[in-house]
Amino acid sequence: MRKIILAILGVLLIAGAIFLGKYFTDKNQKPRPKFKKSVKTVFVNRVENKEIPVIIYANGNLSAKNKIEIFSEVQGVLNTANKAFKPGTNYTKGQVLLNINSDEFYASLQSQKSNLYNLITAVLPDLRLDFPSEFKTWETYLENFDMDKSVPELPEFSTNKEKYFISGRGILTAYYNVKNLEVRLSKHQIRAPFTGVLTEALVTNGSLVRVGQKLGEFIDTSIYEMEVSINAEFADLLKVGKSVTLTNSNKSEVYAGTVVRVNGRIDQVTQTINAYIDLKHPDLKEGMFLEANLKAKTIANALEIPRKLLVDNEAVYTVKKDSILTKTKVNPVYFSAETVIIQGLNNGEKVLSQTLAGAFDGMIVKINSKK
């Protein structure tokens, strides 16, 4: 009997230990976490294929189309002119820029004029005897001879005999000496060849000017030119007369220009070709930095998207059945700095308008309906 009671107690102790162990085990066991399935929201645009112009971006600095460097062809002291010869001074066409003292040279010219006058006067008696029909012509020439004006052109010779006679008396030589001095005298006064502004002045009033010395620089402010370098692949697309849109460095101003020249030689190192753009605007200045947008060609049935949306340079993500992200192959036609022009999508397809982190083909997404 005693053995039976001990056996029963042992069984009860074992069962109690099992149940107690199971109780503590169940109490310490954490419940399995339940994960809620997440669907990402995407932003899309409907595809609308159309003709898209290829815009070539280039930049450069403005240079005055009409620019001259002022040099002296004569020597003398610089006299005071109507306007101060300093940078920023404006001049109209024909206005005196510089006036170099010519008193000594003028006296030499007058001496040569007097010599010519005396030579013609000396041959008048001989002309009366040998060329009576031409005497009146030469007499009238002397009567109209003014020492304070430019020497008039010599009368035309009626015969070779008259020509030899006049030439033999040294009159032709004296006449051309005077004309040469008159031309030299005119170089003492430098006039503006066009309306513009002085951008550089290297001399001041009272300076001694020497032959060949650079005196300054003068530009026309009405028209400017900009040189830009374009990829050689567009050499056959750039045509003279094409319109160009230009902007300043901070994009605050827009200017209109026109392609006026295209270089016929391609740079072998950079494989670029130079195009030249003319533009007019009162706000433009010499040396100003501008960015140019040149319309090279037009691509039909195409779409322009940001470059960051292009996957592996051959595909984009579209949304099929309003929920399935699909990797669709496209044909990239032209790359710019920030965008790419592609072909291969059908009108009405939904293409991602923003990048999606962790995107993959077949991913379930939700289209954002907010606009």
C-alpha cells in the first residue's frame, strides 16, 4: 500500500513539474510581430509625345563687333580737345578724339604750297606764248588758289606736249609733295570712325606722342559679338541666320541674338566648332558673360524627362494597370546637362515624374492622385 501511495505521489510531482515548466515557458514567450504590408506612393505624368527642339547650351564673353585700337602716325604734343580723353567718354561719329599739335608741320605745308604757287606763276608767261589755248585755264587755277584751303586738283592736260612742259618745270612734283603733306597734316587730328565709347586711354593732355605709339581703344556700343564653341556633331545643323536666346549669369535678363558666322574648321583637340552670334541691347557691355541657347534641330514623336529618371541609360519606370511598376525600354536620342530626350513610349502611358528609392520591375505601387 505504501508503495502504491509513493508511486502516485511521484507521478503527481512529475506532472506538476511538467505543467509548471510549460506555464513559465508560455509566460516568457513573446508573441510574433505582425507586419503590415506597405505600398509606396508614386508620382506620374501621362506621356504626350511631340516635336522637341534640341537646344545646344554654350557660353562666352561679349566683344564689341566694331573695335579699334588708336595709334599715332605722327609725332607731337597732345593738345586739349573738346572732351577729356579718358575711359568712359562717349563720342559721336566724326567727333575729334585726339588733337596732336601740328604748328610746325602746318608751317612746312604752307611753305610747300607757296613753292607750288610760285612755280605755276613762273610758267604763265611761257604758257601764254606756247599754249595760248590753255593759258586761261592755268590763270584761273591760280586765281582760285587759297593758301588756307586744300590745294585744288591740277587742270587736266589737253596734250602730251603740255603735260611734258608742266612736268619739266617741277610742278607735278611740287603738287604731289603738297598733297602728301596735307594727308600727313590730317593725321594730327584723330576723329571717331563711329559713335561709341572710349574704353582705354594711355595718354593725357600734354603728353609727347610718338609715331606708332598706342593711344587707346575705342568701341562701338550699338552691336556686340560673342564667340561660342559647339560640339562638332552639330556643325551641319548650325546655319547663319538662326535665332539664339541668351541669358546673363544669374538668369535675370534675356537677350536675342543671331548666328552670323560659323567657322569652317573644327578644332582637332576639342572637336568643337566656333559659331559667332550678333546681339544688340542697351544694357550689354564689353566682356559681359552670357549663356547661349542654340536651337540645332527638332526631334519628332519624343518626350523630354530629367536625366535622373533614366535607368541604366536605356529604360524608364512606367506604371501598368495603375499599380504595377514596370521597367520599360526607351531610345535616348539626346542628352543635355539636366534632361534627356527619349523615344519609344506611347501616348497616355504613365511614367514616373520623380525617382523612387528601391524601385524594381513588378513592384506594387499606388499613384498619387493629388495634383
